[in-house]
Amino acid sequence: MHTITRTPTTEMEVTSIRLERELKEKLKDLSGNQGYQALIRDILWNYVQQKSGEWKPRFSKSDIRASIAATAQQEERCVLTGDIILPQQPMFLGLTRNGDMVPLSVQSLAD
């Protein structure tokens, strides 16, 4: 996941959020040693960056182990270039070193 510059927790504002118990448990499982609150902050920062146009690449070509041709079923954003992939456009699904499948624009893998 994209690394965000860390702010010390003493400088953060306390915010209460209600989560379903099952969601909280799944976040805890996914977060590992990072902690689920840090994972939630990463998720929110990634969302804000994507929606605000401040997107930054999360991966490089060297992170992609394999790719599979696909067709977008909804709007996606290429993890290498930030380009928008529209529904029904050709794209690739890239297998990362961590075993995640990520959206890739067709042009992003061109040499």
C-alpha cells in the first residue's frame, strides 16, 4: 500500500467512527502489525488523493509479476500511471509481488 508521511498520533485529532463488528475484525486481520487504525488512515488518504487529483503511483513496473488481459467493468485507475480506465475499455490486471491484483492501463506496460 502507498506509504503516507506519518504524523505523530499526539498531533492528530481524535475522531469517533462507528464500524460494524465484522468490518472492524476484517480490518484488524488485514492490518497485521500496522494496526487497523493506521490501515483506515491509509485507506482514507488513498481515497482523498484519488478523488482530489493528488494521486501518486503506488507501484512501479518492477512490482508487477504478471499481467492478464481484461475488460474494465467499472471505472478504474491504473496503479502505475494514474490514468483513468473507463468501463468496457481493455486493461490488464497485474499480479503484484504481494499477490494483489491491481488495475493497469494497456499503455502502462508498454516499453
